[in-house]
Amino acid sequence: MERLDKFLCDCGVGTRSQVKAILKAGRVRVDDRPEKDGSRKIDPGSSRICLDGQSLGTAGTVVVMLHKPEGYVTATEDKQEKTVMELLPEQYRHLDLKPVGRLDKMTTGLLLFTNDGELLHKLISPKNRVQKIYVASHEGQASEADVLAFREGMELRDGTKCLSAVLEPLGPGQSRITVCEGKYHQVRRMMAARGMHVQKLHRQQEGSLTLGDLPLGQTRQLTPEEIEQLTIDNYL
Ligand code: URA
């Protein structure tokens, strides 16, 4: 059993004072009854806790999506560079969230964070083939031969072998690339191996999840339904 206010903080609902205000406003229900008392003891394994009508789940898994801007490195700390952790609002800071995979400093787009090590592993392990979809602006024009090379599983300039991937030319100097692994600078290196230097890279999608209308630099927490969907759908 644990206090309701602590549980809400641990779910990333808000800071302690924000949680107090949320409870006072009557936005929380425990087992379908309104609850304003933060000291109320609940069992996270069996109580149904809802905020604004939406279930907060019981397993304590938090997943946060960031629309990453350019200029931030994906690391939990760095002596010289700004890190993506600085973009997480205060209510998530104590949750020990880790970035799921990495985006380069100059790559924009969808980056997930979670406190659930097992989920993190599921999402990044090439074995599970969770798709990651990027749009690249690049030099040159992707050809049918390039599409084929991606599909066959290409070899990078240093001999690294890549799993089968999908290259879709979108127009002059623009392509969509779908991969299911996350080797260092993978998309940039795959494109370079085919003579197409990448100038801009944006991740649109991971598993079933897209950024939607989340503004650049902003975060939002995934619902339990979205978390479940993430790992059962959309494999390459
Ligand atoms: N591939 C890259 O080259 N860079 C990224 O940031 C992500 C995938």
C-alpha cells in the first residue's frame, strides 16, 4: 500500500504541489469514486486510479515522448553539450527516465524516455524489429538500385552489416527510411554508402507511435493503451 499523492507523483502526473492542486480540483478517481485526500492509502497493483477519466495504469511504467529539436545530445549527462534530459519538465525529473535509443545532436523528431528497463530493451533490440521511420533531406536522388540495396540489407563503408530496411524516394533530395535497429549514425551512414549525404534528418515514428501535433521541444506522457500498443504492433 502507498499514499495516493506519492503514486501520482511517481506516475509523472506532476510535482508534489501540482499533485496537491490536481487532487483538490477533484480530477482524481480511485476505483470509480472521486478522491481528494492525498494521504489515502492505495494498492497500485489492484486499485484503479484515473486522472481526468483516464486510467494511470498499475505497473508504474512511465513513457514520455519528446519532439526533439536540433542541438541536444541524447545522453543522460554531458560535460560540454546540452542534453535531451534538460527538455524534460520538472515533474519527470525524479523518475529515473532513460532515453530509448538515441537521436544525433542534429536529428529532430520523436524520442521516447522510460523508467521501464524491460520495455526499453524491447523497443531497441533489433531482434524485436520495432520500426523507426525517418524523413531525410539529402544530396542526390534515390534510385531503384538504392531501394533494392536497402531491402537486401546493406553493408556500410566500414563493413558493418545492416538488416533489411525500406527506402522510399519522396521527391528530389528527399526520402523516407524505415529501419528496425539503431546502429551509430545508421541512417546517415546507410545513405552515405549510396552516395547521398544527409543534410537533415527527422524521426517521424517509432512502432505505432507518431508525434501527432506535439510542438517542437515539447513532451507528453503516453497513455497505458499507447504503451501497450507500442510493443505489439508495427514491426518491419
Ligand atoms: N540514424 C542516424 O544516422 N541518426 C539518427 O539520429 C538516427 C538514426
